[in-house]
Amino acid sequence: MSTFALLVLGAPHSTSAEQSAWHFSQALLAAGHRLFRVFFFHDGVQCGNALQLPTAAGTAVPIRWQQLARDHHVDLVVCVASALKRGVVNAEEAERHQLGAGNLAEGFDLSGLGQWIEACILADRVVTFGP
Amino acid sequence: MSTSKQIAIVFRQPPYGSSFAREALDTAMAAAAFDQKVSLVFIGDGVWQLIANQQPQAIGQRSLEKQLATLPLYDVDRLYADAAALSQRGLHTGDLSLPVEVLDSDAIATLLKQQDVVLSF
């Protein structure tokens, strides 16, 4: 049994990064491993954007990660620096910058790269899903 | 954090066409700030990030070269570049802004195998 941490660098639908990461998560959990944290960085921050509709294929991206997080106690962290410049904000940041409502999906936390470094230190295996 | 892991950051993209270079460097610096043993490995188009005398103000961007120059402040001095990537692009160490160790593919593979964590951007 190993503990995994995943880094997601792509936005939903634009690249296959998020989809690969999600399927990989399902597989590692089914194989009896633990998924500690998923860190959404670069365009991956869009995975935490609540304002997206599902495609005909099924569930909206943030919702399937929410389900995963709830069922398996996984931390979902969106990089704050990457997110703010790409228009993914939580309620506090929206208020602070007078942007109207926040759009960070429930179950996701906005935090810094330190959370990713911590995940690299604590996990047995780290996998990047990028370009 | 008391554990110090060997973390390699692999840079594969050119410097200004996307934000990967900058975000990869931010990750390397965060790892160094947390006292991890950080190595930076430049392969493929990533070697372009190392070019000296970058003038990105002409395209309205901040200099990656200047950010790379701050690496010694974080005690990050393990920089490696792929030999084939440099020669395929007509580059040699004299064109670069930082001292790097030039390694062939086998040596890079060996280096990456020795790491606890490999992050690829």
C-alpha cells in the first residue's frame, strides 16, 4: 500500500491531464492505495471552477473530484497564485479584490505551493499530469 | 518539515510561449525554501530557458533569466542540461546564463532514477 500525491497541470477538456488524473485516481484507490492530496496548478486550477457545466459525457469536472474527495478523504488543493490570475477565486479573495462572488467549487481549498511540497514530502509516490 | 527529499524538476518547455517555465521555477524555489535537495534538469526545448541576455520586456513579460539568477540565494546549484538538446539547437554552455552540468541521456536517466520525486513541466 502506497500513498500518492498527484499534480494536475491541465484545464478540463483542453488537454487530457485532468481526465488521466481522475482515471488514475480511480485505479490506485481500487488497487488499495491511498490518495493523500491532488494539487491543481497552472491551468489545472480550472478544475476547481464551480461555474462549468457537464458535457454529454457525464459529470462536471469539479463534481467528480468532489465525490472522490468525499468518498476517499482526499485533499483537493488549488494553487492560489495560479488561480487568482486565471479567474478562479474563493469567497474571501473575491471579497478582498471586490470581484463579486467567488467561484471555487466546494471541497477545494485555495492554498500555496507549500501544500504541494508538503505532499511531495509525505507521499510515497508523486505523479504529474501535464502536457 | 524534517524530511529532506531529492526532488528533480524537469523543464521541457521554452521560456515565454507558456507559463510552464515560470511555474516550474516557482515550484523549485518552494521546494528549496522547504529545505529539499532540489535539482533542475533542462531537456528538449527547456534548454532555451537557459539562454543569456534575454530581453522579454520587448514582449511585455518578466525576465525568466533574472528569476533563474536568484537560485543561488535559495542554495539551488544543481542544474543539468541535456547534451543532445543543446547541440540540436546549436547551443553550447557559453550561450547560457548559468553554470550547468551537461549530461548525456543515460546520465540524465541515472540522475532521475536517484530522485525521490520527479516533477515534469
